[in-house]
Amino acid sequence: MVSLFEPNRLIGMFKGFTEEGLEFRAEIVSPYQPNEDLTPRIGQFLLVELGSPDEAALGRITRFFPVGVLAGREGDEYLAEMQRSHTEVPAQLKERRLRYNVKVRLLGGLRVDRGNSGDHPKFVPTVRKLPHLGARVSLPGDEVLAFLCNLGAQTSTAQTIGYFSLGEMIYNGGEPAGEDFLISQPQSLPVNFDVKSLISRRSFVFARAGYGKSNMLKLLISQLYAGEGPKDASGRNVGMLILDPEGEYFWPDENKRPGLCNVPHLKDKIAVFTNRLEPSPYYGSWKVGGIKLDVRELKPSDVVSLCLPEDRQNQQNVNKLRGLRRDQWRNLIDLVAEHGHNAEEGQIQRMAGFRESDAGVESRAMRSNLVTIVNRLHDPEGTLQERVTKLLAEGMIVVVDLSLVTGSIGLQISGLLLKSIFDHNQYNFTSSEGGKGIIPTIAVLEEAQSVLGRRANDESPFVQWAKEGRKYGLGAIMVTQQPGSMAPELLSQGDNFFTFHLLSAHDLKTLQHHNAHFSDDILASVLNEPIKGNCFFWSAPDQPFVLPARILNFDDVGTNMPESGEVTESVEVRAGQYEGEARQAESKLVEAVRRTLFPSATGEGVEFYELPDQHPMHDSVVACYKPRLSAQVATKLDEDGQARFCNSTGSFVGDEYLESALKRSGILSSVDSIMASRPTDSKAGPFYIIPKAVLEGQDVSIRSTLELETQ
């Protein structure tokens, strides 16, 4: 039977209410208690009776101080005399003359529902009923405390993330708590958190370095991906993109602390992209590739906005770069990648479509900007964006290790990946299929203040993701040591707050300003209790007050460090299988391209067209219509191939995949395209240039001459 007011837990009586700013506080009169368990402690919960024993106001002790005869002037003289005589104040005198005034911040109410199915405590997020003067005040019993510690996690997906704590007192059932000064309590009060609250939500982790934020994140990730892994409300797999600037999440560190690869149930759910050499074949099993981007496959507007300095963004040549067609962009990147600053101005002028009047200066400036982009980011063999997207769609944890690139390059790579996924989800959200192709993703953003600060551009992919991503199935875990430097509009929209030790008064007040649940008494503990692993967390909508918890040690929760002999051999994991499947799918795509260009007697292919005499290579090449080729190749792919290489409807192969297959097939050594129109068309469209030599011996027909588009 649940009782809110157990006789042996009563500590005082209600005196009255006071109002302080936006908070309601209660004043409690509590006599001196020789029993240490009944002595008030800062942060402890209290219950104040509301009319009946089954209804109470819930509060948290914020301060207490002695009052009465012993706390007055006569008491001062008496205490001084006791000190001079080296005598302690008699316990009997303290019981008779000493009492405390206890200040309590109201958090809500509790009610016990008694029915046929048993007694159940229920939290009420408001208290309008006033206790009578002299109403009983009690410390909650163990059953009520356990209910309060799991108030926001009354679901089947809730996981234990730690134990209730009051400073150095850890309520973990007497188990060792770690640090020598920590005091384990016999009561076991696990604190649960519904890890699915991270999906499509904005979560913040605030902590100075070394106080446990990485430990907690690895713990939450391992719990979120237990079992089948997380799914959103529509049943879609939820992926996680960890942008790891320190390389601390996936493999064990130099102190032999485990990474996510050491969690057995995550074996087939992790893929790592890193330029680091794997420490052993065992850990290399999770390495999918390096940090290589093929910028030709990205939108020129995205690359230019992220990768060129702010003072160049309004230059005429930069605006021209933003507006390039995809084929122009690809050709320019190939030219600059091959020749660098020696690329001919005339070629740049023709490819970019400059007018002769402004071609010289602007083409040189464009070449300089393209060299900057190519040297920093481009790798023609890069597949990072494509592979990250595919793995996230499978619901994988994808770690992108940025520890071996400079901070600015790391931010550019991160921004391009986030922008690509955001645009993909935004397009599919508004498509006729009603969001079928959306890839739900949680992004982990370390040092979030550097990209989501007060001066962050609203057009930044980081800001777009954090502000608008929720409706597109995108969540974010933003980690920072400086909450005061974060954009205020983001902090006020946070859904989950995990706060460890902080030093700056500005950071503390900023946190309180945007989440008033972090009241002065909580901030005082955050500042004055630098205990590694102690966290104060709040979660909307079901965790209505800040709860202190000692976070579990990730090292002790289901991790497995292999023996020295085991690390010499690789293991079979999903990340490795993905590589094999990707190569097999790419081979099928190449075969589909060949069967489309060179169809059998019964197969359906594409048409080829002559080029007009003004084209410099009209004698040796022909052209085929790109959309026609893309659509015909798509029809020859199986379901997996269409999912990998086609748009959301499966009707067109993506340009980057099609052009890569043309080169791998041996049909083209480089991909060139033109804008032209067929005799029956009124508008120009894109055509691939195909050497006539590859058509020799093939049963193909060449049709009438195209008309080239004039710049």
C-alpha cells in the first residue's frame, strides 16, 4: 500500500507560501531531528499534505537555516560559552529549543489513486490548493522516490542511465560508486530515461572537458540501438551521424577505455569513416572508408557557400559558380583538379558561359576560388556522401572521424553532409509520396557553439538542421562547454538538457534564462559540486523538473574488450558486408548501362544523334539524351539497385551514379556533356558525348543532327 506520509518519515509542519519571481516556494518548520536520515538536505524532495493523506504538494529543498532561542542573540552567547568550555550543545536541549525553517521550491503535486488494480502514485504538474497552516510535511518513502526518479520514463523503451544522487550521496543500493569520497546509500533508486526521446528532438549536453559528457553519450547511444534499433513513428529506421572531431567515439582510446565498437549488440550497427590507420585488423572491420568527398556530386551552391570565405561570397564569379548547371560544375572541377592554377582561362570562360566583356578578370578569380575548393576537399574517388546516406537509411550509427583534418575543413565536410541529408529529407517530405523517402537521422554535433553560436547565419546547414530539422525527421544532440555562446533561439527550443559541471556564471545564467527549470539551487550545485559523472537533466514533456543523477560508467555497461590474440583477425560485421554489397550493386549498374547503350535484338536502348559541324569533334563523337539514358538504365535495375542509385520513385538513375558507371564500363574515359535540342524539341536538354569508336560493331542507329544551345 502506497503511503505519502509514513509516520517515521514526518519531519515538520507547513507554515506558508511565498512568491519569488516565477517560482512558488513553501516555508516549512522542522524541529531538530537526532536521526540523521530525517535531517533536511539541499535538493531533497518533500511532501506537504493537501487536505487528505492521499494528496500532497511536491517540493525540493533549496535552503534551510536554524531559528528559535538558540539562533538568537542569547543563543550566540550560549554557543560561545560552550566553545570556551569545549562542551557540545546537549542533544536534549537541541531537541527542545532548536528548529529549522526550510525553504522549498514547489514542483507540482502527487496523488495516490486507489483502485481494484492497486495503489498508484500520480504526478500532477500544478498545485492550486493551499495547505492549511500546520499541515504535515514528510520525506517521501522509497516507493514514492522510485516513482519520482522515473517520472519521465514510464515507457517500455526507458533505460537506466544512472542513480539518483544528492551531491556525494549516491542511491545505488550500496554498490561501489567510483570516487573514494562518494557515499553509496542502501536504497537503490535507478534513474530511467526514454532514449527514444532523442529521435527528432533537440538535445543539449553541457559540460566542461573531463566531466563525463562523452561517457554519457556513448551510454545513451548504446542503449538507443539495443535490440532491433530505433524506429520513428512511421516505422522507419533511425540512423545516427556522429561528427567526431576528436576521434573518441568508435575505437578504444590510448587509456584503453572502450568505444562503441566494443559493445557486442552494436557489432552490426556501426560504420566508421576515418583517415586513421586501424590499430588492428579487428578494429579495421568497422572501417568503411576514408574522409573523401567528390565535390562534383554536390550542389555548387552548397559547396561555394560553405567553402569560400565570407568576404568572397558577393563576388560576381562566386555568384556565377552558384548558378552553374551540374554538367558545367563537373567539367570545371575536372579541369581545375587536373591543371590547378594552370587551367586555361579560355576553357573556364567557355565552360562557365562568361560574356566576353567580363571574361578575363572573372575567369581568373573563378579559377582561384575553384583551386581553393579542390585542394581542400576534392577527391575524384570520394564516396563519403553517398555511403553515409545509404548507411543512415539502413539505421546505422555512422561515425565520421574528423580528428586528422583541420577544424575549418572538418566543419566544411560536416556542413556538406548535413546539408545533403537535410535537402534529401526536405524534398521527400514535400514529394507526392508523402515522406516515404525520408531518412530519419540524429546528428551528434560536438563543439556546437562554433557552428550554432549567436552570430550563426540562418542559411548555415547546422542552423537549418537544428531549427527546421524536426519536421523532416532530423534530430540533434548538441554538445558544448559554453552554453552562453549558443544561439538563444535554439536553447529555448531544447527538448532534453543534460548538464554537468560548469564554471562560468554567464553560462549558468544563460541556461536558466532559456530553461527556468534550472533554478538557482540547481545552478549552485552545477557550479559548486565538480563531481565527475554527476548530471542534472530535464526532458520535455514528461520530466517536469530537473533530476540529479550519477551517470553509469560506459566501461562497465555491456562492453567487451577483445583479448590480445583476437585483435589480429578481422571479424564479420555489417560494415564489411556493405562494401561487398556496394561493389556487387555497382557491377550490376555497369551492366545495365552497357545493355542500355548496346541493346540486344529485343532490348530497348537509347537513340544516338549526330553533332553539327560547328562542334570541334563532330566527326568522331555522337550524343545520347541524358534523361532517356537515365530512365532506361533504371528499368534494368532490381529493387535494391533502384533503392541505391535512383530517385525516390525509382524512375531515374542519379547523375553521379550514371556517370561513374559510364567510366567504369570502359565506354568513357571522362564524361563530357553538352546542352542541345533535337529537331522535334523546342527546348535544349543535356546530352552525353559518346565516341563513335565504342559503337563499332554494335547494332545501333544514329539519328539526325542536334542543334547546339548558344550561350
